[in-house]
Amino acid sequence: MRTNYKLKISTLFAVLLFAASAFAQDEIRAVTTWQVQKYDVDVTLPAGERDRATACRATVTLKNVSGKAATSLTLRIATNAEVTSLKINDATNEFRASEEKVSPSLSLNRQVARIPSVAAGATITATLEYKFTQKDNSGSASFSPLGSQLLPSSYWYPTPNSWFFGRGPDMAPVRLKVNGAPKTIVSAGTDAAGVFDSKLSGQPFFVSGDWDVINSNGVSVYAPKGSADAQKLAGELAAIFTSARDFAATYLGTAPQTPLKIVAVHRGAGFSSNGVVLIDDGVFRRKSIDSLTAMNIAEAATKLWIGGSIAVGGEGYGIIREGLARYIATEFIESKYGKDAVDIERLRQRNAYAAIARRDGAMMRISPLDDLYYSSVANKGAMAWRLIAKRVGKTEFTRIITDNAKDGSLDMTELRTALSANSDLTDYLFDQITNMNLMIGLPQVAGGDVKFAIRNTGIVDATVNVRLSLAGGQMMEAPTTVKAASFGEITFKTTAKVDRVEIDTDKLYPQIDYSDDIKPTETSDSDPLLAVKRSFDIKKYDQAESAARLVLRSMPRFDDVRVLLGRSLLGLNRFAEAEKEFNTVLAEPLPTARSIVWATVGLAEAAAGQGRNDVALTLANSVIASDTDVGASFAARTLRNKLGATTSVDASIKTFFADFDRAAQANRKAELDALFLSGEATKFAGGISGSTESWQSQVRQVDRVGQDTLLVEVGLNIRMLTKEAESGMAIYRLARVGNAWRIAGVEMFEVR
């Protein structure tokens, strides 16, 4: 027994020693040796339509910030970058390439070089010559005659610290030149003779394409060529950008001087950096701006400071870069569109967080490698800053942010020091997993009082409002504090019947479950949309209607639920009532893009149900042309075909698909590949080549979604080798390159 006891002690000591060693290694790895001072990148785009490689020359100015002399340099870049030379201070240097496994699905190419000793605080330049190859086009990287783009998430430029570094990715001023582009180039900063110079901290990126450039309110809006409503929408988008910038200045000081640009793209929407924000080109084919686009622009305005003119780094940097930026942007939405609109925006953020709340980690510890990272630091982060602002007072909170940003940097250490009087709350929000669930019980009537049991499962006290909805439409509301990990009680003086009671009406606290905030219980889901959708999906339209009306009673601006209410009414053949709901959605200041197109589909179906086929077709065609949501587009196409409507089909389109059928059926790979844009739908094309026994396409409908871009609906009868004959429908995206059509994407392929 004694020997066994000693063995256990020895084992425990070894484990602790290993843990201490591992912790020390983590601390060593966390120390930054090289800090980027500037990126200077020259890119030469592929010359031929089928070329997939771009030649690059990148000079990175680096400062040794380790506090001691450095004799080695490690640079990281994508594995599809082939580095041919490395120079240190213009002298050729040997280097060794190796793979750095970031995750099971991602690796980086690591270049390690021994260099002459560089004193602490000194700077060097590292110049790499390399080729960056992109086989398949994506939102992060694409080469195409229609337009090319390279965004930071493709890891296309060299940098010393990983993009997943625990203290944040490398950010610095950028000089960028793109050569050989037949299209317009857009990047951050000022443009002088094709050279972009951005003084704010950022990462190298660019997009190219054909646009109508509209200057409005000090913003350059790059709208799709020939967009009918471009001028109006450009003005609205620009107004959001400048208004959000002015609003953010109240928190962060004088706005940085940099050009503001809004760029319509087919891929990569949502990315922003130093005054450039990419939005979906479908925005210009809809009649109003959606909530996601407005939020992306507002966050882009805030990030002119956060991560731009104000450096953000250190452990937990995402809580500031993503969370604080989202908090300020959401406050702007409230100032511009009102409390009702922002309540729904916060509901969407809350629902996004609730989906991962039970498996979330502490925000100070998670990294971009975690699949829940952005749902956590952006959404829970925004909730955390809002809760802190509520605790300390908005004026004082704004002062704290402004004062700490004056030196040009923000990190969690200094902000937490400034908020040290509320360390109980900040420690919980930032260092702990979410363990709070706020619950309220059914009313207990006693004389002229009504009492409610309340519970807080979290490890901090929660100060919240409790609201009663009384018979006759009256409301009563009172604040209360529920102690940590304990029960409580709240009493109201009333003899009226209580229809509904809700705890934390402002939804200040991140919770693991929001469904028990209300009594009587309305749904078992934290996201009330799911309760409505569950009945709708199984075509129990009467139940879906009831569930939707229950949700809308307390959240009348919840457009996603109102769309489902309208669609349920359609299922019950109550067309006039459905139209009213859909028109209410379209009148909202900030509905989702999905709500916009589904409400339009709903109006089309309601019109068709009442015999107004011309109206129905006009609405259906607008949904298809908006190219926003696959399901809505399919529903619109189904309705159009049901009504027997046709669109004009140019002879060149029929010829194109006749050529496609011949090449597919003959299994002539080279001929088939030539009908696709390079880098597009490569797996689809490869699946046809050499595997086709018969292939017949019948062009049914053609819809224009851009000056030189079409969506073509095709009926298919095919037979692949070793399979039975199949039939169905495909939607191809066709683009004109010179005088020829090419397939630029397969949007839908339904055969069986």
C-alpha cells in the first residue's frame, strides 16, 4: 500500500511538472518577437483566362519587440504559395520551408531563416518573391476575367505571426499595387496611379471588377453595372456609413482620415477593412436595404478606429475588435432606426449566441480556431459591453472607452483596470463560461398581492426588470436583484389577472436558456422562430399561425416570424390576411434579406391565388432577379412555371447548351472544361467528364442578374454510367466573356 501511495505521489508530481512545463511553453509561444510595421505588396494577376497563379513580391518591415536580440525569422503564408526567394535588408538569404498544421483541415507554409543578429527595438525588411495559385475560386481568393480578389482569409501574403495567434493577427499600414488587371481595382486607402496607400493598420487585400462608381455623401459606392436603382440605394448606403462613423466618434474620438468605399461583390460580402466594406451585389436588385448589410456597414465604420487607427491586441483581443465594435454599431442602429428595430437586431445576435452557449468557452481563452469564436466574441461580447455600460452608466462607459483609446491602443488589461470597481461582473463575463439561467415561476395570488418565485443559476448577481402583462392590456414593471446561484421572490400590488410575466425584459444577461424567462411558457426553444418554423415545416399551418401570433404579441417587429405567419395564412388560403402580413414586413426599416424575398414570394403567391397573374409574375421575376435566397428563388420559379409564363431565350444560349450536351455526352473533357469559367464549378465539371452516357438540356427560362450575367433554368434528362436515367432541373449562372458564354456557377442541380 505504501509503495502504491508513493507511486501516486510521483505520478501526480510528474503530471504537475508537465503541466507547468506546458504552461511555460504556452507563455513562451505567446511572446511576440516580430511586429509588422508595414506591408508593401506588388501583385501581377494571371495573364490568360485559364491561368490560376499570380506573381507576388511582398516586402514586410519588421520590428524586433521581444526585448532581446533575434537571430531567426519565421514567416507564414498559404500552402498554395510557392516562395522562390527571400531577402533580408536586400541581401539574399537562405530559408527552410515546412508545413505548420493549424487544424485538421488547415495548414500554413512556414518559411524559417537564420538572419544576422537584430538588436531589440531594431527593424529589418524581409522581401519574398512567390507565386500564389488558386485552383478553385472562392470568396477568399478568385481569379476570373469577371474580376479577381484576394482577401486576408486566403493567407496570400507573408506575415510573421499566424492569423490565429492568441494575441491577434498582424495588422499594419499597407502599400499595394496590382498589375495586369483589365478591371477596376479597389483596396483600402488612397489610390495614386494604381498604388493604394493605407495609413491605418490592416491586412493586404483587393477586389477587381466592373462597376458604376457613384459618389454620395463622401462615400464611393461601387454598384453593379447598369443597376436600375443604383443612385437611390447608393445614397442610402452612403448615409448609413457616414452616420455610423459620426456616431462611433462619440466613443472613439476624431474619425481617421481615409476614403470610404462600399463595393458590391458576388462573393466575400461582409468583409471590411479600413474604410472598405464589401456587400452582396443582390442589395442593388432589391428595393430596400436589409439588416445584415446595415450592420456590416455600421461595424465597418466602427472598425475605422478599432483595429484601424486604434491598435487592438493582447489576450481576448476579439472581445474588443468584434464585440465592442458590434456593441457600438448596434447602439448606432438604435439611434437611427429606433428601439423596436434594435430589439430585433439584438434578438438575432442573442439567438446566434444561444445556439452555441452550452458549449462556449471563456471569451478570454477561445481563439479563431474554435468554430464558435465569432458567435461568441462578437455576439456575447456585444451583450457583455452593453451589460457593463448599463452597470456603470452609459456616460461613464463612453468616457472610459474614449480615455483609454487616446493613446492609439486598446487591450483588455487596460479596460478591465478601468472597470475594476465592477470586477465581479467583468471577471464572470470574460473569464468564465456562461452558466446563468434566469427563471420565473407562475403567479401566486395572496390578497392584493401577486408573487413570483425567481431563480438565478449564475455565479454573479443579476439585476433585471420583471414585467407583467395584465388583463385589459395594462403593464406593470419593477426592477429586482436575484442573488448568485439562489432563489428569490418579487411581489406586485395588483388584483388584476396576470396574462404573462417575463424576467430580464431587456435581455441584458447572456444565458444558456431563454425559453424559461416567460410564464406561462410559450416555447421550449431559446429562439422563438424555431417554435413557429417547426409547425410550419410539417404543414400544420393553424398551429404555426397560433405560435407566430403569440411571438408577435411581444415582438411585433420580428420580421422572420411575420413572414412565417403570412406563409401559414397562405397555406390556409387566407390570401388577403397574408398580403397584409407580407406588406408589413416590406415596410420594416431593416428586415432581413431573406424576409424581403420571402415576403415578395408570398405576395406573388397571394396574387396568383386571387387570379392576379400579371402582378404575381412581376413579383416572382423580381425575386428571381434578386438572386438572394435559393429557397425563395425556387418557389418563385415554381410559381412562374405553374402560371405558364416564359422568358425570352436568345439563340446564343440555346447554341451554348447544345454544345454543352454534345461535349458531355461525348465525354470530351477539354471541350467541356472550355465551357466553364476557369476555377468555377470544377467538381461539377469533373463529375461529368468521362462518366456520361447521355445528357440532354432544354432551356426553359433566362433571367438577367447583371449586365453580362444570366441565370438559366434548364430541364435535364441524363444518364450517368452505372446509374439509371434521371430527370430534373438545373440553374446555371452564365457570364459573357468577350463574345462567348461561360458557366460561372451551378446554383441548383435537382435530378432524380
